[in-house]
Amino acid sequence: MDKLDQIMTNFMGNFRNVYREAKKQGFWGILKLFWRDLFAGRTTFQWVYTVNSLLGWYQWTKALKKEVA
């Protein structure tokens, strides 16, 4: 039970820190943070994989709708 309490305490502490930073930076700061963390560090292979996955998903949903209709 102590381990669970410690995990929850750490989570709440991290959440409060992120919340404080978000209030300081505002909307554009949060967007910059997401851009840096989610997109800027990607390699070419990861971009190709992501685009290929999205195209495959689009074609699959299109075919599924056609089959159901």
C-alpha cells in the first residue's frame, strides 16, 4: 500500500508541476511543447511509417464503408 501511495503522490506532484508550467506558458507554449515532444524528434523512417499507417487506415475504412453499404 505504501508503494501505491508513493506512486500517487509522485503522479500528483508531476501533474501539479505540469499544470503550473502550462499556466505560465499559455496556449502557444503548450503547442510548442507538443510540437517538440511529438514531432520534432522523429526520424524519416518514423514519418514514412506514420504516413503509410494513416493511408492504410483511410483505405481500410473506405473499403469497409463500401462493403457495408
